[in-house]
Amino acid sequence: MILRYIQRLPGKADYILPALLLAAALLIGGLSLLPETASLHVSGYVVSLFGKYLCYALLALSVDLVWGYAGILSLGHGAFFALGGYAMGMYLMRQIGARGVYGNALLPDFMVFLNWHDLPWYWYGFDHFIFAVVMMALVPGLLAFAFGYLAFRSRVSGVYLSIITQALTYALMLAFFRNDMGFGGNNGLTDFKDLLGANLQSDGTHAGLMLASAILLCVFYLLCRALIRSRFGKVLVAVRDAESRTRFLGYRVERYKLTVFVFSAVMAGFAGALYVPQVGIINPSEFAPANSIEAVIWVAVGGRGSLVGAIIGAILVNFAKTVFTGAFPELWLFALGGLFVLVTLFLPRGFVGLWAQLRSRWADHQTKKREGISKGDASERRGEMPEGKLEVGE
Amino acid sequence: MQLLRKLLPLAFCLLLCGQAWRAASADAIDDAAAGFGSSSYADIEQTVAALAVSGDPAAAPILQALGDGQLMVTDDHHLFIQADDGSFTDARTHQKVATDAAADARPVKVNNKVRRAIAAAMGQLTLLSPDAAQRRAAADSVFHDPNPARLPLLDSAIAKESDSGIKRRLEQARAAILLSDTATSPADRLAAIAVLAERGDQDARALISASMTSSDPAVAAAATTAVKRIDLTLSLWSGAQSVYYGLSLGSVLLLAAIGLAITFGVMGVINMAHGEMVMLGAYTTFVVQDLVRLYAPDLADYSLLPAVPIAFLVSGLVGLVIERSIIRFLYGRPLETLLATFGLSLVLQQAIRTIFGASNREVTNPSWMSGSFDLGGLVLTYNRLWIIVFAFAVFAGILLLLSRTPLGLQMRAVTQNRRMAASMGIRTEWVDSLTFGFGSGIAGIAGVALSQIDNVSPNLGQSYIIDSFMVVVFGGVGNLWGTLVGALSLGVANKILEPVAGAVLGKIVVLVLLVLFIQRRPRGLFPLKGRAVES
């Protein structure tokens, strides 16, 4: 089915980015395996860093799918990312076995520390990789389904949806901070040893994980691309641009929204799952609302409503973050905050849309010059402000 | 040697009897002086006990001095108290004496056993003290450390006591002793349970519940009913206390959310930097406090009063600048506004962190806001009470401004029908800016209040922003009364769930319930009705 979509696609330009990413991943991965003395050797740190960017790019892709194409601004996608990460973290914890500090083969270290004697039921099955993979998709997916079903059915949309998604991830963060939740509390899950038998400290595993992230990103990119070019995707864009009208035309808007929301959550879950072994830790601060909003800004920087833009934005902003926090740590938040403001004010379509924006501005300029129109549009726009929202009881 | 050691206590007992005999005729202080002259710790300990029983007014300072190691005794049995500066006072007359009069004085020896005896003796002595507050404290200390040995003294204290409140406490202390003594008769136990049941607090419950397993069925039954009764009253009081805490939290939420209700509810602008306006207000309070301390230290207690208008101006001006420079370009694009203001909040936080440092800044409570008072079983702290009052005052002020002033009229006109308002000659752009600045200024005022109960740190605003949005959405956007009801009910719900589910879980439950509530009623508790809503 996927193949059929791909065959139908016109143009090959869209394949350039995934091809480039794969090539870069292969190159970096290959260079990291060179002996350390080689002049072209790349350190494991760089490999993990690039792998991290790729996971962020996948998260950005999932945010872009719901925000850019369905108009759902989720400020809680970090929650799905973190849940996927926890699923992977639980599997990795079980792989530690008796090699923990307490040497307990049955329980992870933090449970021994908390004086627990049995494994909680929700940890059952995480010894098996396949089960863990299923959970990486299932847990974020189910949460997104339950949440989306309730929200879209009662037509919660716009900023209200944004705010309650933020509350959702905030509530999860508070919950995971609790020790008796059984997910390691404040410290989260860490001290991982190996994944599928491969030592997580070795360069080979780093390269493999980074490559896996690149491949997964490309696969999801192609899936999303097929999705938005299908009939389904066209309806999504219609929902984004005129929800009521689409509903009146007979489409079950909430089903479209729910489907894409769940799919996007699963994507974010996988991104988190690949992120955890590469950074070596998952803790509740991944649920912080600020993280989710940061993911949104990657999309905004790259270009909302453009899959390539989301990927580029995520990599670009995170690269800038690495550079900044290394060189002038105290300036990073200024830069990030400034980025939020400048992009929303001056780059509504992001860097990817910059060229088109400039061209249309130029074209506008030309027409205006010819027709002599200068003012008038600005005040029209103000009329869009929500009206009639003040009630003062007397 | 062994024999001597065994005989010694006997000898002291005899000696003590002799002293008691003499106490009737001679002075208790003289006897004490003789006893303290001894080089044996056991002797000194006995003397302490004897002194306590004497009830002599000079006994307390002597024991105090003994405990502090300042009691001196001469070979001819004179007691002196040496002050910190080395001067001597006569222990009996409290007159200063020449240093050479006490030339051969040596300190009375004290070991841990003697210190324990001193502590017990002090507790007993103060039971008979002429100072009512001291007697009350002594009664409470006996209650918390029921020792059957004190029963005779307690009885005499009860007989002498004229203050009915203290007498009740003394009787409760007596009941506590009776209940914790295994030798007490069932009849005494029943009486004691009745006395303690009347007291009805957690301590009384603990004492009574020990008797629930008594072998005497009448005592056990009485204890069980008493415990049940105490549990009921206790749960009522703790419920009331939760409501008070809830109201206090609710008024904090109200303060934090009311500015948001104006910018978000009235203008439709999602201001994620609202929390930072609150933070700015808190830092303004800190700066004002430091300035007042520097230039007018006498008025330091009242530095909060100028802080309120200054915080309003600072946050309001920052809000005005934000509106002019950023938000006005984003009207009608709420999602973009959200992102831009979030970026702004990061910048503001970092700016404050750069200027003031990342650590908490200390804003002290003025004296009129610290402390607490009891109301029945409730403990009401003054700072919480003031914040409740303050929140309601601010709320009333905003209502008045919106309904009674020209600016309020213009604000309502612009938000209800922008074009019509513009046609009537209202400068809508100015009204937008002023409304936003006003909402931000209110946030600054909230910061003044929050600086009294929370840490003043760059992250202050973040901890309130989600709660504030929840309040506004829960109450119904664009409705100030809804914000009031929303804030108070969320506050009370949080605090009532807290003892049941724990602080964090309680908060999670409230958040989840809220999310579910919004699903059911997307427009909040008090939705606006009419066509204008569907814009």
C-alpha cells in the first residue's frame, strides 16, 4: 500500500532530504568506526549528538503533522515522546539484570532502594524487546486516543486544546516525579547497560542507534508525505483551514483529527524510544511543558506545514542550542526566546517558506507599484479579534 | 567501700527527713545551701527535689542558676548567683554583694542526673508560679509528660488555682497522669476520660485510645465513644482548616489569574508571559524593600505599601511595551501570540536571572503579616488572611474600574464591537494597549502578594501560569465572576484532596478532573451566551 503511494508521487525533489540525511548518518557513523588515530575519526559524542537531533526531528515531524496540516497546536507532544522513552527505558532497566548497584536480578535498583519486594504489574513483559516496542506505540497511542476522543468529540479546539494538552503533560510530569509511581521518581531511569545484547557504551552501538534513528525518520517522513498527499491529507488541510465548512460538507472532522493525532503520538513515542538509549537517561523533566513548546518552535522555525521544514527546523535549532550553550550558556535563553518572537512576527512560514515569502512580497510590491494601492488592509485584519467577550456583573 | 555506697542513700534519706522537719521552722534556702554544699551528686539531687517542693519564690532562680552552672556556694553555706560579668548576687535577697564576700565560693557541681532533676523541678515549681502564663505552660508541660510523681503537686495546684482556664488545663494534665498510670482505679479512669474527651484534640485522643483495650468494659466503652467523638470534631475542624487553606490558595490563584482573565478573557490574547509579569512584581517588591531599608529603616515594616503601586506600574509598563512592540501585530492569530509570548517569557526569565542571579531573593514578612491566631480548632496565619483580603480588594477594584469608569466603558465597548466603538470615536488601539497594560499591572500586584508566601526566583511565574490558565478556562473565558468562582473552587478542591491523596496526587486529580470538565463544558463554568461567542 505504501509502495503504491510512493509510485504515484510526482517529482523527486522530496526525496533529496531523506537521501541526504541517510548519507550523512552513514558517513558520520562510518567515520566514528575509524580508529581513533585516524584524522577523520568522529567521536562517539558527535554520533550521539547527531542521533539526538534526528530523534528531535522525528518529534518535530509529528508536531508538524498535527499542527501544520490539521491545525491542532499540541503543547503536550513531549508527553508522548517521554512515554515512548519510558517504555524503552523500562526495557533497558530490565536488561541490566543483576548488574545493578544492589545486584538484584529481579528488581531495578530504585525499587530495591525503596524497599519494594515485587515487580509492579505494569513492569511485566518489559524483559522482551518486542513487547517493549509494542508498548512504545501503544501507550502514547492509547493516551492520544483517549484524550483526543474526548477533546475532539466535544469540539475543544484552538487555544483551549493547546492549554489542556499543556495541562496533560504537566499532570504527567507531576505524576512521574512521585516515587511510588514505580518509574524511578525524580531520578528517572538510567544506568543502562545494553540494548538487544549490544553494549550501549560502545561506538558501534552509538553509530547503529544513530543510523536506526535516521532510517526511522526517513520511513516516517515518507509515510507522512504519503499521508498528506492522499485524500485523507487533503481533508486534513480542509479541517485546518475551515473546520466548520468541512463538517458541513459531511466529513466527520473529529475522526480525521483523532486519526492523525494518534498517528502523530505514536511517531513521537518512537522518537522518544530511540532518544533514550542515545542520551542514556529518561526522567520526568522530559514531560515539562516547556519541552513540548520548544518542539513547536522547531517546527515554526523550519516552516509550519512543511515536512522538510520541520526536520530542518529541529536540526537547525538544536545545533544552534549546542553551539550556544557551549559558547555563551547564559545567552541561549535570550536567543531561543528571541527566535520565538522573531519567527512568529517575521517568518510565519519559517525558513523553508522564506524564499516564497520574499518572492510574494516582491510580487506584491510590483503590483502595488502598478496599481497605486498602499494602505487599507491592515485595519481589516483587526476585525478578526474575538469579539463580545466581556461581561461585567453588576 | 561497697557497704558505704549502699548506706549512703539511706543516710541521705535520713538527712532529708531531718531537713523536711527543719523546713517548717528554718528557711528552705538555708537547707538548700547546706545541701548544695555537699560534694555528692546524689545529695545535690535530693536538695533540688526538696527545694522544688518548698514552693519558695526564690527557688526558681536558684534552680535556674544551678542549671546554668552559675550557682556558687561558700563553705559557711551561703548561696550566690554569679552573673555573666562575674559579679555576685545573694541568692535569697537578690542584692548585689561585694566580690570579696564570695571570695571562697565555688560552683555547685552538676551532672546529667542533677540536670534532669532540675528540669523536673522547674516544671513543678512553675505550676505554682504567680505568673498565669507560666502556670499555663507548666500545666501543658505536665500534660505532655504525664508523670505520676507530680500528682500531689498537681492536686495542690488545682486546689489553689483561681483562673478557670488554667484550672481546666491542670485538670486535663491530672487526667492525663491518671490515664497513663496503670494503678488508677476504673472510676478515676472514667472521670479522666470524660475530662479529656472535653479537650478533644489529637493528644487527648492518643491518651484515651490507649484505654480502649482496657480490661474494664465500662472504661473500654467510654474510651471508644470518646475517641469516636473526638475523631468527629477533629475531622470537622480539619475540614474547616482545609477550606481555609483552600480559600487562601484560591485567592492566590485569583490574584494570579485575574490579570490573565483580562488579557485572555477580555482581549482574547494568550499571554504566556503573564507569569513573568507576576515575577516582575515580586522582584519589584524585593527592590522596593531593599531601598526602603536603605533610606528609611524605620519604615521597613511598611515597604509593601509603596510596593503595590510601583509593581503595578513596572509590570504595567512592561506589558504596554510588549503590546506595542509584539502583540498588536498578532491580533487574530492566537496560536502565534502564544508562541511569541512564550519566547518573551524565556527572555524575561533570563534577564531577571542575569540581573538578580538564579538564587531565591528574600522578601521578609512585615511584622503585621507574620504570626497567627487560633479560632476554635483553626490556626489562621496573618499573611494568608491578608492575602485573602487583598485578593478580594483587587477583584472589587477591577470590577469597579470596568463598570464605573470611562476607561472600563471603553474597554467593554471595544471588546464587544470593535468597529462600532471605533466609529463612536474611541481610539481602539489605545484601549487595546491600556487593557493589556492594565492586565499586566494586575499581575504585578499579584507578584507583591506572592512574594510574601513564595520564593522570589526567576521561575516564580512558571509555577502559576498553568494553574492560572486553568482557572480562567474553568470559570468561563471573559467572565470575571467566573474567574472568582473558578479560582476559589480550584483552590478549595486542591486543599481538600491534599490530605486524602497527598499534595502531588491531589493536584494531578484536580488537573485530570479539569481536563475532563473542559471536555464536557468547553466554555467553562459560566459560558457567555449569544452570537458573539461563536467568532
